[in-house]
Amino acid sequence: MRAALALARRGLGNTWPNPAVGCVVTRGARVVGRGTTAPSGRPHAEVVALAMAGEAARGATAYVTLEPCAHHGRTPPCVDALVAAGVSRVVVALGDPDPRVNGQGIAWLRAADIAVETGLLVGEAEEINLGFLTRVRLGRPMVTLKIASTLDGRIATRTGESQWITGPAARRTAHALRGRHDAVMVGVGTVMADNPELTCRIEGFKPVATVRVVADSHLRTPLTAKLLATATQSPTWFLCRDGAESERRDGMRGAGAEVIEVASGEMGVDLPAGLQALGARGITRVLVEGGARIAAALLRADLVDRIAWFHAPAVMGGDGWPAAQAFGIGALASMPRFERVATNIVGDDTLSEFRRMACSPA
């Protein structure tokens, strides 16, 4: 199962709208098949592993990180493939809460006289598929807030200079983070200040293009921006308020971008509604890269599930731009709280990773 989980991790950022699943098929102590869900979700991990195993799958055990699907989508049900292959036992880490599955896959296998065991390494499986689970249960993707700051939490000088606070190793790690998410999201202020590309620029790391998302209520992004110049190569979506200027909408759509209208709210657009719109389009994992205004808005709305915080060994002072703008915390009990899950040295910088505290509402 640990090998299957490692295979599942390889698919993160590349399988949406499907979950990233791993499958290992064994006969005795010998592995005869391995598979991970293919980019864009076709084919599924079980089908890939069974194809590798061939006739050796008959009487074998399949270890699967998520309950096999029991419905027809873009691919036939994986339970059909497991039954047809003649496996005698299936070990499932995590049940699938999708109402089209939700226990039906396990029931189908048992009805075919296949032994099924569940719950092996379920915690690790839940962590890998947090994005998929969040989309199914809450209708929105998992949100990772990525911050690169000085030791005192400053992301730019008082004049707005921010490139580069962290070093090359940290920036490469940040690109790998992009690669493990379906989408990267920023506010329009970041676009205006930095004119970013928001792509994963590690060759061969990510076979599926990253979706670039900009919260831009009035569609102020210049038509000459790098995001629009490359919109036909990498999906580019703009979240704007209802009734945004039609000429701006038409210009962005003409450049190949998708314009998604949502209700007005903080950041000019209602971010909870914007995330719901991303979830409806199949996005399961979104990396939010800034700036301070969108970070504050998401934290205030308790929409941040994970934080990846890069600290450079430098101090800027109080006139630098903070990692998050003020969002009205008057009591310590009101602060969003996270627990550290990992700390790594990345070149001269430090990456700390946090997850939402279990007691924090989802």
C-alpha cells in the first residue's frame, strides 16, 4: 500500500477532475503490476496496473489507494476491470465519498466474491486526496497559501520590490509546488506589479498545464500581460464581478482566456463563490501565491487548508509589505490556527509547511 500511495503522489496536479490514485497488483511477495491515474484522469490506476499484470492478475491481490469507481464516466467502471481480471482480493485505503461511488465499488467487488479489506493507511490516503475530498464534500478545491517572506514576514519593500526575496533553490521548490497543484491563483495586484507567467518551469515535471487563475473584479489585467500572451498554451481564467465591462471580457476571451463572473465581495469578487466556481470546473487543488490582500481575504474566510511558507534569512522592517493585510483580528481566539507538519532547509532559505488545525471549521 505504501508503494501504491507513492504512485498516487506522482499524479498530484495532473489528474483533475479525477483523484490521484495508485494501484499495485501482487502475487505472493511479487509485484506484477503498478499503475497511477493517467494525466487528465484517463485511464485509471487500476486499469494501468492490470494491463501490466496481464494474466498474472488472476488470483492476485490489488492494493488501491481509493475505492474503485463503480460508474461509467469518461472510462468504464474500475470494478468491472478488477472482476474481469480475476483478482481474488482488493485492499482499499480510503472509501470514495463521491455519491456515484460511496461504498458501491466495494459492494460490487464483494458481490463478485472478491475479498475486500479497507482502511489500510487511510490517513496517508486522505492527505494525498485532500483536494478531491474537499471538492466532493465542500464543492471547492483544497487551498494552499504559498508565501515567500523575510524572517519578519515581509514580502516586498516599501517601494514594492519583491524579486527576489528567496534564493534559486526556494524558487525551484515553489515551481514544484505549482506542479503538484491543478491551478495557481493570484490577485490582480500581483499581476500588475510582477507580470508573472505562473507556470511550472521544471522541464518534464508536469505533463498537464497549470491553470492560471486571477481574481480581477474589474478585469484590469492588461491585454499585453504574459498571462494573456500565453493563454492559448496554458489555461487562463479570470474571476470577475457580475456585470464587468463587456469590452474587457470580449478582449480577454479573444486572447484565449476564460472569464468567470461571480458575485461581488472581498477582493472585489466573492472568493468563496470563486472557489466554488473552480470546484464546479473540476479543480481539486489550488496554490494561492499572493499577494497580501488575497491572503488576508482567504484567511479571514477560513478557506486556507495548507500553508507553504518560505523564509529568507533577512529582516526588512515594519515599512515593508506584510504577508497578509489586516483582517480585523481583535482576540487571539479568533486567529486562524495551523499546525506545522514539516520544516526543510532549501538552499539558504527555510520552508515550513502547515495544515489547518483539526478543530478549525472546514
